[in-house]
Amino acid sequence: MTVTQTRPETDLSHARQPADEAIAADARALSEQLKAMRERLFPPTAMKTLRSFTSGEAAKLIGVSDGYLRQLSLAGEGPQPDTGTGGRRSYSLSDINALRRHLAEQALAKGNAAKARSYLKWRDRERGEHLQVISVTNFKGGSGKTTSSVHIAQYLAMTGHRVLAVDLDPQASLSALFGYQPELDLTGNDTLYGAIRYDAEARPLKDIIRPTYFDGLDLVPGNLELQEFEHTTPQALSARHNGSEAGPLFFARVQAALASVADDYDVVVIDCPPQLGYLTLSALCASTSVLVTVHPQMLDVASMNQFLYMTSDLLSVVREAGGELNFDFLRYLVTRFEPNDGPQAQIVGFMRSLFGDRVLTSAMVKSTAVSDAGLTKQTLYEVGRENFTRATYDRAIESLNAVNGEIEALIHAAWGR
């Protein structure tokens, strides 16, 4: 005897739901939960803020002793810190940057320009220090591009640079880390696409840039509209071939947009999408330097090999079409590295034997501290040491600072410092 099983009517009804409606319903439900989470984590305005820094942290960031900061405070020089219980002093990042400017002015008054630059690290255009545009890229997801991008941008802002972070990924993970929920906080033309589009709706990049809660760090957020550039570029190329399209070619549009705000920044950090399309090519052509993130697993290294071949082929076509490709530095950044993992250590050694000093000396160590901070859409620079075990936090922050300090040194070397 054959037994025929039938599904309950409710299951049949669910199975017959059009796929687009089911996916849209899931998206709406997730969006509402993310909104509720943001309102719970960052009250009362549901926007992120940056913690204050202890006097010891502030002194280390500025490059002076804690005792000297205390002397400045007692003398009434520069912004005054908040004083808590037990006389503990704390500074906001804007306070720290104001102190940098104050100390730089004092050094300049004494004719010590080098000392002034050690406090205030803004680039000197009169000395020919050009805008540094760093693209963080790899077309394999999970290689740590966004995590690397946000920590680099925040580190450079905390060390006294003027930074613009650009989210070029339609998935907008970088924007989420800065507190934006793209489907709620952004409307049309609020991403870099608004400045590089081909039609009359293009708008100046300066109107798109948003300040963040990190003093000295601004953001060009991303969302799904960035994907439009991948669709409209072939149409624009076809129109140009027919003589009906003017303006810069696709590979020069990001460069032109960044040039319009170059005077306001020292460094631009671009978080590229995990694909080698027109957006990534445009970012690479606008870049003065490139960081390729690599997870030290053999499949990831093999994938990077294909990425390098494809990038080389496409950039050679761009160069033949008149694109300028002169990088100050190209470096491979090892991410999510576990030093005690033998195979990973072998792969890192293999890469160093092949690429030499093009592999950064420091690696981003895999850490639960970074993952735990991410649960609340924060980075390790945003959360305090008291939230973790001391050894876990110190190991992670030491790794981050070593990597980002190495990148800062490369930037300053490119400026001739």
C-alpha cells in the first residue's frame, strides 16, 4: 500500500509565495530589528558617539607625557578636560585635536616646523605633499577589507590626520560601522554614485560627504545605488563611441570627484567592493596607494592570484586609454592571522619569500576582541579596555596599531618626510 503525505495548507500557502515577496518581507523584518538595536545601543538620538579618552591615552595620542598634559591644564592652556571622581581627567577627540593645534602653533612660534608636524600631521601642499588615496581591495569576500578600512581610517584620524572614508561597497558594511542604516538614513544620490554618475542629476561630492562622531574623519556612505554605476557605465561607453557622451571616462570619474575636495583632507581610505568591476577599477585609478587584504589560507591565496591577473589585464587597458597608474606603494596585508596556526605561518612565509617587503611586516591578528566589538557595530578603537580581559585587548590593539603605524609611515614616506 502506498501512503501519500500531504503538506498542511499553511505550508502550501507559504511555498506558493512569490520569491520576491518572501525576500522583501525578510528584508523589512531585519531592517526593523536593526533599527531597534541601534536605538537601544545608542540612545537617545540612535546615533553613535565616541567615548572620551583618559589623560594617559590622550597624552600618548598627542605624543607628550601625561605630566605635561597636566601642566597645560593647570596653566589653562588649550581645551580643559572633563574632571571626574578622584580628579581623573578625560578628553574628547576634538579636545585632543585642539591640543595638537595649540602645541603646533607654539612650536611654529619657536621656529620648529618639524616639531609642529609631529603634533599636527596635516599634509603641507606647499612642500608638494599630495592627497594620499588608499584603496583597500580584494575580490574575495571575508578577507577583512572593511575591518581593515575602518581601523585604518580611525587610526589616522586619531593620530592627527584629516581623513575621508569612502564606502564603495553596495553592501555598505563600512557605513554600518559608522552608525548608518542605508535603507533608513540614505535617500537617492547620497553615495559616491551621486558624484560620478553620467546624467544631469550628478551633484558635488562636498554635498554628499557627512561628518562622523570621529573628529577629523568624514564619510561618503554607501548603499545599493552604487551598483547603478556597473549598469550605466557600459551605456556611457557605448554613447561615447557614438559621439553622444562627454565628460571624464569611467576610470577618471572617482579621481575627479576626490580632486574637488582634496584641499580638505590628507588621506582618503576607500573600502572597495568584493568584485573587480567598474567601481573597483575607478577606485584603483584614483588611488595613490593600494592595500590588498589576504587571509592566509591556500584557497584565499589562490583566489588572490586570479585577482592580480585580472587586475593587471584590466589596468593595462585603462593605461592604454590614458589612465594614470602611479602607486606610491602597493602592499599585501595579512588579515585574521593566527600566529600559532602552523599552516597559516607557512603561507605567510611563502608570501614573504615571493613578495618581499610588499607584504606588510605586521599582520592583523585574529581576535575575539574585534569580533566582540563588532556585535555592537563598534571597532576596537571605540570600545574601552575595561570591556575585555586585559591580555585579549592588549594583544588585539597592539596588532592594530602595528599595522596602522606601518601604513602611516608609508604615507609619510610618500610625502618625503
